[in-house]
Amino acid sequence: MHTVPFESAAGCVLESHAVVEVPLSEIRGLRDGPVPAGAPALPPRFLRHCDEHTVVGVRAVLEAIAALPDPSQPLDRYGVVGAPRLAGRITGAQTLVQAAEAGGIAVSPHVVPQCSLHALASAVSVALGMHGPNLGASGGPEALSEGLYTAVSLVNASGCDGLWLVLTEWDEEPVLDAAGRPTGDPLCRAVALALRPQTATDEGAVTFTIRIADPVVPHGSFPGSEPPGLADFAWAIGMCAGGGALTSWSHVCPWGAEIRIFAPATAAQSKRPQDRGLARREAA
């Protein structure tokens, strides 16, 4: 890994996390299906018009809440950062086809609010009554790095009790036919992280740290590592926080920041989180 002279750093503690992997064909069942045991209920039909990334991302948050030591703890003073990777494309493609065939009257008013970059974070915030800041980050190929950078920086500066980071992506980009309908059954993956500011009493906790080189170089010119996929990150966070053999993971971003997860042995063995799909990845 390329090393840099570190001049500043920000860190936070991982309270809980969850990984959810759902084929496109099964996402409809999550829209109005029951929530995980211990998680708060959603408003009726809340997810009916949401983008696929939002549906799976909200499910990951609910599973991470259910995995908290106290799932009933107040979340109203939490913020949300949503970092979807290339969300809204299926609905966007279908909307363009419908508009060309039937004009503007065929375009649903839900398209803009449900397919925007901020839709994922806003849905989590509204559904669960959170009053901290909520915003979308990235939306592009480097959503993982940019989402982590934004969340770890914001959790210490927002004045909130904590912050949720929700990362989503398709395992393979959906292939659409001429009408904008998917021709296959790609997997949508979401990782939800509950983060809070680090304190002096957090010895032994799983931590996230961002270190920034000085000076920060322009995007694309830093000789960092290749952007990790969300599947690799999901595996790493599950191993670090879930009692696996891995106790640290790091990635150098193209713009000069290093993102690091560190799990002391006591934290790694304390509690296995909710990871749908992680077991088959470990077995592979």
C-alpha cells in the first residue's frame, strides 16, 4: 500500500452494521413485507414507490437496528449519509421510454424524488424519525470511498449522537430491453453502518479512521489502490466486526485520503452482526 505523510485525522466508532443482498426479483417482497424482529415498524406502504437501492438500503438499516445492543434506543438525534452507486437507472430508462411514447402525462411524479441522489438518505431519515442532517454522497463509481469519507467526517462535526451510512450497489449493472425492463435478475447489495463519535471510554471498540495527506492532490492523480467493490467491503467489515480472522482493512482513495477499519480482538469476538449473504461469501 502507498504510504503518505498524515497531517490530519478523524475517527468514529462502529455501533452496528448489516449487509443485505437481494435479487431484483425479490425486492418487491421487501416493499410491504414485515420488518426484522426488534426493528421499528415503517409507515404503511412507505417503500411502495421507492427505487430498488432505497428498498434494500432501508432493509439493511432495519437489520442493523435489530442488531444493536438496545434496538429501542432513540434514533431521533442521528443523521444519515446515503451513498448509492448508480441508482435510479431502471426507473429512469422506463420513464424515458414512456415519455417518448405518450408524452409528459405518462411520467410519474414519483420519479424525481425517488430517483435523486438524496432519496436513499431521506427515506431512512423520514421513515425512522431522525432529525439530524441527511444527504446523498457520490452516486457514481467511487460511492464507497466518497460515502465513507463523508460519513466519518460528518459524524464528528454534526453535533448528532450518531450517523447512519448506507451504501448500495448492483452486483452487476442491470441489462435492460428496449422498454427499459431488466432482462436478468441482478443482485442489489446494501451495507448499513451505525457510527458515533469516538470517546476516551471506547477502548476495544471497532473504529473507522480517515487520515488525510497534506497537500491533498487532485482527483485521479494519486497513486492509490483500486477502488474496492461493496462486496469486498461487506466481507471486510463482517470479518473485522463479526469475529473473523481479519482485524483491519484499509483503502487509499484517489485523492489522498486513507480509510481504515480497526477491530481489536476483544471487539471482533464480542458479537456477530446481521449479514445476509456473508456466510456464502466466506464459504466460497
